[in-house]
Amino acid sequence: MRYFFECGSFFDFSQAELCAVFESFNLSKDSIHKVSNTILLVESNSITPSLMDEIFKRLGGFIRYGEVIDNLDSFLNPFFEKKKITYGISILGENTLTIKDIQRLANEIKRGFRSSKIGVRFILPKTRELNAAQIYNNKVLENGFELCIFQSNSANMYGKTLGIQDIYSFVKRDTQRPEADFEMGVLPQKLARIMCNLTGLREGIIWDPFCGSGTILMEAAVLGFDILGTDIDLIALDSLSKNIQWLSKENIITDTKYNIFQLDINNVERKVLKDLKRTSINAIVCEPYMGPPQKKILTEYKANELIVDITKLYKNFFNVVNQMSSRGFKVVLILPSYKTKKGWIDINISQFIDKKWNVLNRSYTKGDLKWKRINSIIARNIFILEKR
Ligand SMILES: C[S@@+](CC[C@H](N)C(=O)[O-])C[C@H]1O[C@@H](n2cnc3c(N)ncnc32)[C@H](O)[C@@H]1O
């Protein structure tokens, strides 16, 4: 069986996420192949359709997935048993095909169904691919199919969509959660989901020592992890607590165990360190403090000043992590880069970690895991670390 996965806006994040999630299910990531800048193919006879569905539902960095179709005619045959069909056609990624080509193919398919007296409804994509709202609102997957066309080695391949990212639940957590600190900065929720998945784990305890209002820990809880949230700021902890209670009230999570307390990572008492060691935390996933929000491009002086401050915090953070972690412990964290008039200034991860830590980024993807939009002033560099 061959599956295609359509990646979100950041290909390397999607690729790394899928590899890590495969690992969390003890599946080899060697079955994942890049066929274009948007599509990953998975070839496997051992992954059942229901397992693939479970995997897809955990992901944050993908738009849709489906099965590769080898023969269009035999793909369409079962639909001739139906009385009514709703279907759509999408072109995924770079392709010379246009909306007109979609329309032509759609009409051909329509004629076939109509001549067999089957009622048909074709949903035309607004751009080149149907969006999630079009798929959900028209019940395309329930009442028919979405046919996808994408390129591999400059030949067209076809696929039948099996799942679309559940954007409504992401949007609900983003816009309806009771608390968010936009002043301090809230992590994009899909990035929070991806970061939890980059641990390569499916269960256990995730600690965010800079939890803020809890974007990462909310996603961790939804994925089924138990969570520990600490922060220097009491208001942030109160927000986290309200957000987790809301997830529970909305039945988005059911039996998540959570613990929340105030902790200044620059000043961790021995007793607390002992407790942290005793709590069997499996991974840290965090976006540490990256300085005050910035509205315009920084001067080099200002960026370097920020970096000095932040370097101190990261050093203290790793000092704690080194003491409380043991072999196999995972850390997925963000290091900021700052945009200055003279270009981007990065912080080098190697100054914080010694030989006890493996950086796993390159085992998942060739590119950097740099989350940055066109107008970003601060970019987020993600590192996946494992203790030897
Ligand atoms: C960028 S925010 C995290 C935002 C969070 N990821 C979210 O989406 O809600 C960084 C957090 O680090 C916390 N912080 C700053 N200095 C700290 C310290 N010394 N110890 C612990 N937390 C600290 C801040 O209070 C803030 O909540």
C-alpha cells in the first residue's frame, strides 16, 4: 500500500514530524520518501489503514493524506454502485495543470456517472486545491471522494484523500481557550503540536519550564501526555490552569494528570531539583523566554544585548536539565534568531550542550527547522536533543 502526505507550509517540519511520529509507533522512517517539496510518500504493507489514520490525526504539520491510486478506472468503479456522488479534484504542489484541466477531468468523470443515472455534484476548488471547509461542509469524503493529482519525478500521480487536518479543533483551541498572553507571545498552535511530536514519544510526562499560558502543554494533553507546567510568572500559571480546565470541560481531554507550580529556572532549589528527578519526566518541550516582543528590525547592538541575557537563561536551563535527566531523555526547544539590518543573528546550540547530548535534527530532515514567516523579526529554530 502506498500513501501520500501533503505537507503544510514548512516542509522540513512536516518531514521531521512524520519521521518522529513513525518512531513513536516503532515504525521505520525509511518507508518515508520525499517526492516533491509538498508531498511525502509512504510505502508499507505493515501499516493498517486504521493505524495510518491514528498517525495522521496526531500530526500538526500536514494538510491531507490518502492512498495512491494506480488505476483511475478501477478507482472509480466502486462509486458506480451509488445513487449520488459528491466529488472534488485537487492539484497538490507545483504542477503545470490548471483549474481548466481540473474542470475538463471533472466533466469527463461527471459524464461517466450521469450515463449510469448517478446523481453527481462536483465541488470546484477555490484555488487549485479544495480547502478543509469545502471538504467538510460538502461531506466530500463521506458522500464520494476527493481525487488528488501531484507530481513525482515530473510524472503525475493520483491519490484518494483519506483524511484532512481537523482545522476546526485547532481553531477552537486557538480562539476559544479562555486565556492567551499575546503580549508575551503565543506559539503557533500547529508548531506546538509538531514540537510535542518531535519528541518521538506517544505517552509519558512532558514538562514545559517556560509554559506561559500553555500552548505547548495544551497540545501535549490533547495528544495524551500528562503534563507539568512551570513558569516564573504567576499570572501565566493561572492562565495555564484555566486553559487546561477548559480542555477538560469541553471534553477535549479526559484523564490528563497535570501539575503546575512557580519556578524561576535561574534559581532552582535543591529540593525542587530532587523532586524533578524523582518525577519520571520523559521530555521537555519548550519555548524559553526570547526577550520582549519586537516591532521593528533590531540594531546589531540591541540583538547582541538580548543574546547575552538569553544565553544566561539557557545556560541555567541546561544546568537544571543536565542534573534532572537520564539516558534517553528528550528535549525539544526553540532558540531564537534576531533580524538586524545586517542580517540574521543566531544563537549557537553547541555552547549549551556537551557530548552527553545528541542533536537529532539531521536524522529526520536535511533542512533547518527554522519557523519564520516573511515579515518575522524573530525566527524560531527548533532543536531535538536526546541524552546519551
Ligand atoms: C515566550 S513565553 C512562552 C509562551 C508559551 N510558549 C505560550 O505559547 O503560551 C516565555 C515564558 O518564559 C517565562 N520566563 C521568563 N523568564 C523565566 C525564568 N527565569 N524562569 C521561568 N520562566 C521564565 C515567561 O514568564 C514567559 O511565560
